[in-house]
Amino acid sequence: MPEGLCGEAAIQNSTNTNTRHPGVKGGWRSKNSGVPSSPLHSSYSRKPTTDPRKTMNAEKASQFVQAATFAPPVSKARLWTGWILTALPALFLLMDGIMKVMKPDFVVKATVEMGYPEDVIFGLGVVVLICVVLYIIPNTAVLGAILLTGYLGGAVATHVRHGDPLFSHVLAPVYFAILLWAGLYLREPRLSALVPLRRLG
């Protein structure tokens, strides 16, 4: 083939291989690859950046789930101490609920003096008994402690409204609430994992 024809054929092949397409801004597309080598294509290939705040929130959520599901081992001494502290307020509240259900005369008189009608005494006793049972069962102990705390908070408000002495009457339900949560904290390892007590210094 003459040299002139070879040069024209080479130019024609180069033109057919790399052709400019008006739909692709500032780029050439090869017929063999079919992929535009344009700035737009290179921008799509970049890796997405990760928000550090989302990463921190995900780590905190993961730590919370691990603390809620993982139960560290508890010593026998701590477990027995927790159950003893649990039994003290549980027995008192259990007796309180039974007396409200049975409704003897002195309970009715004391409840009416506090400003409650007689027809609500039985219902209060049933509620207290259910909360105590939930508190004793390990799987529902946290729920029972929360419900009993609300009940004891109502008792505090009742004594305040009645004008009773502070330390002997008003704060008496607070003492029982402290025993409730102290016993639960010692016997429930998942609660101690969620609310760790660290030494200062």
C-alpha cells in the first residue's frame, strides 16, 4: 500500500477509536471500553466520607447494647448482700399490700385520715402486690423497682400534704427506695454495668 494511503488509514482508525460525544462534558470515549474518561466519571468513583459524629453515636449505641446484654460475673457475697437488701423493703411492701387487700379497721382508719376514700384501698393493695412480685422476679426486677419507686414517691407526697414529721414519716419511703435500688444494684449485674460506680482518684 502507498505511504499516503497508510497515513490516511491510520488517521481514520484514530478518529473512529476516540470520538467526542456532545453528551460527555470535556471527555473522550473509547469504542472498545464504552466508559467516558471525564471529570464527572472520576467524581463518581470517589469513596463517600463518613461523618465522625455518626460514628461516635454508633459506638455509644453499641456499648449500651453490650452493657444491657452482657452480664459480668457476681461474687456470692455481693449476691447475698443484694438479696438481703432486697428482702427488707420487699417484705414490708408485701405486708403493706396484704393489709390493704384484707382491709382491717386500723388500716382503713389510717388510710381515710390520709385523705384517701375507703373504696381505693383494695386497689392500692393489689397494685403493691403486683409490683413486689415483679421486683422479686429477676427478669422483671428493674420494672418492679421503677413501679415501686413511683408508689413510694406518692407516699412521700401524701405525708407532705398531711403535714407529718420529716425524718420519721416524709422520708421513710425514700429509705425504702434506697434499699430497693441498692439491693437490685448488687444482685443484678446488668444494672451495675449500665451504671458503673468508679473510684475517684
